[in-house]
Amino acid sequence: MNDTIKETAIRAIISLVLFVGIYFLSGPIIGWTHYDMYLKGIEFLAAVIGAGSYWIGSNKH
């Protein structure tokens, strides 16, 4: 496999793991135990921003 493709695949996997980790850990970190639609939106957007920040920051080009 080409090194560039391998690096991109690793970055994509790490971004996905970060997204899932931030999404599921943000509720307990915030400390809210009941379901709130705004909180779920914030959790989702935080996960997108976290994973996207990693993706952009890890680009070597």
C-alpha cells in the first residue's frame, strides 16, 4: 500500500476514534444526566470540531 494512502487511513481512523470518544465522553464531563436536545447538539458539534481539528492539524503538507 502506498505510504500516503496508509497515512491518510491512519489519520481517518484516529479522527473517527476522537469523534466517538468526544461524543460519548462529553455528557459525563459536562455532568448532565438527563436528555436535552441542545446538549446533544453541543456534544455532536464538539466531536466534529475535535475530530476536524485533529484532521487538519495532522496534515503534513
